[in-house]
Amino acid sequence: MACEKKRVAVIGTGPAGLCTLKHLSLSSEEYDIVAFERNFWPGGLWVYTDMTGKDEYGVPIHSAMYKKLKTNLPKELQEFPGFPYPKEWNSYISRQQCLQYLNEFIDHFDIRKYIKTNTLVREVSPISSTDKVQWSVKYSDIRKQDASTEEIFDAVFVCNGHDSKANIPTDIADMDKFCGKILHSRDYRHVETFANQKVAIVGMHYSGEDIAIQVSTKAKRVYAVHRRKTMSPSFPDDIIQKPPIVRMTETTVVFSDGTEAEVDSVIFCTGYKYSFPFLQEGLISTKNERVTPLYKHMVHIEYPSLIFVGIPKQWNHFPQIHNQSRVAVAVLEGIAPLPSKEEMRSESDQEYQDLLDAGKPVTYYHFFGDEDRQWRFNKELADWAGIEPLPPVMQKLNDYVMLERFNNLLGFNKLNYEVTDSENFKVLNK
């Protein structure tokens, strides 16, 4: 007698969800798969819209894409292993090219058939019985939210990303008194909006640098507000660097050094907060931007059939989540064995304590942009699931690209690269 198929839900069809669908569909096990996508089209945040805030159905806009965005890593570091971008494309690609790539990936692996678009997941909750845990998933057609449907699944993969809930500082006094425009980079779309304005841009990580440089081409004056010890030596001289804002008035911002500047707009490029509004209350915690209780940043310790793909931040997203989703499916199949709950909790807590002991901020548990952390984690996952880690050339190229970006902020994305083998790469036009 044939075994009944396991029903598996995938929430979100950005890169993490698409990789998970690929590995589920190619798995040695047979699964009944349903992927839930609230947008009209798969691709996650790479699906651009001019709208900000909420869409025409009253649902918060997910995408943080802006009109003139280009990738901040070369395509050689942002592709799924075994599925390359077209060779004729430059290394730094547009958002349109990235979305095209994702849809070619979907069609190549024939996974579009699993995706329910225009679907809003309302609640995911465990259903416990004496022998197993199943999952209730309640959802609505985003265009008909007065009606909902419930389906039962054996496992749920959470792949909704982490770049949609804006993190705006709460320690700036009198922000409510400011009469100008305040927005988060999530809602930045067009540089022309800031023509002839005086603009303060808060936060100088990748998006902050990019937006500051873009806005400076149209604005009257731009202030780059940050806490960084060092900035790129090629950071534009016409962008004025300032320390953190401590207070606002109706027309000005006051900096921590006591100076004051008149501004028309403030753009916060201050990152995002983890958000899982569809998960039953109490199922997870996001205190201090640490999603708990998770083992290896992905497996729910109390409910191992609830698996998160794409939680880590600041890593080579596409190749890393491709491998992570492969490991996630291996966990579901029992190929990657899980220790006891006590051991999983102890290991996770020790990793967090080690980061604190190393002087990292409490919010850095899922931050993988430091030194070689992402590569150590990739090998750790690969060893656990018995698969190949990403090739050494990825780390070598990443290190080169990061240094090039630092030293040549205005020209780094004009370079093109070629990976020649698992160890080596070439710079084609330096």
C-alpha cells in the first residue's frame, strides 16, 4: 500500500521560498506542496511597485525596491548554484534583470504550479495529537479578505523574508514636531522626489550609501548621518557626514555634536525588524532581533516541522539560501538528524553568548556580515546534511568585492567578474 504524501506549506515565494520549492520538488520523498504568495507574482521584494505603505487591498507593501536599484553584489555572488545568469549580462545587474532571472528559475524547475498568488496567510498554528504535530494554515484571497480557507499540513517552511517591517529609531527627541517628510528606505522609490531639497539620510550601510549617492545628484544638500568609524575613502565630498540625530525641531535636525541643520526630508536607512504576523502568538519571539527558539537559525526547537529559510542577514543571499533550503528539506526527511531539544537549545544559547562575549550587539545574533561567519555557517550546515558547501572561490570573490566597494564606492559596480573554477576568478575590466 502506497504511503500517503506529506502535505507541505511554503510561505513566501521570494528567493528563499523558490529554492525551497525547487528542493522539495526534486526530493527523494513525494510531497503535496502548496506555496502561498501574497503578491500577484512570485519574486518577493524583487517585484517592484511604485506604491508605498499599503496596496489597493489595504495590505502593507512588502517590497523595498526602488526605481533605479542595482545589485550591490556581482551576479557571480548572487546566483543559485547550478543556475547561472546569462553570461552577456554585466556583473552588477538591475532589479528587472534579477526578477527575470528568478522567473526563469521558476520555469526551469517547473515550480510555478505550486504557487498560490494573491494569497494572504492569516494564521499558522500547531495542531497536536498523541502521535504527531500538524499545522493549520488559514488564508484568504487578498482580493476577498472577508472569506478565509483552512488547510492542514504536515510541515511548514517560513520563507517570508526580513526586509519589510521598517526599523525606525525611537530615541530621537521631538520627531513628531518635524514638519518635513520622514520616511524609511522601504518607501524610497524615485530620486526625483528629493530634487532641490535638503535631505538627511540616516544609516550608511549598503542601502544608505546607495540612496545618499543617488539623492545627491538631485538634492540641494545631503547629510550622511552615521555611527561608522570609517567610511569609504571615495565617499563623495559633496555629501556632508554627520553624527547621529538626537533631536528634531519643526524644520531642523540636531546632531549629537551640537550642530544643527535645516532639512526638508529625513530618510531612515536603518534596517528592518523580523516580523511573522501570521504565526500564532507565542510561537516564536523576536526580542532583540533574535528569532527563538530556533536551532541553527532555522529549525523550531519545540516544533521541528516548522522550518525557517533565510533568517540570516548580510550574507551572499542567493547561494546561501539555496544551500540552506536544501539542508531544510534534508531536516524534513531525517537526513540531517536533530539532537534532543535540550541539546539544540543549549547550542543556540551558547552561540548567542559567544557573540555577546565577543562584544557584538545584542541584535547581531542573525547578522552574518562579520569576517568569515557566513562561510563557517555554510560549511557547518553542509557537513550536517552531507552536501557540498559553497566553493572557496565564493569567499575569495566576496572578500575582493567588499574591499573594492570600500575603496571605490563610486566605481565598484562598473567592474565585471568571471569565475573560472571552484578556486579562482578573474576581474575582466579593471
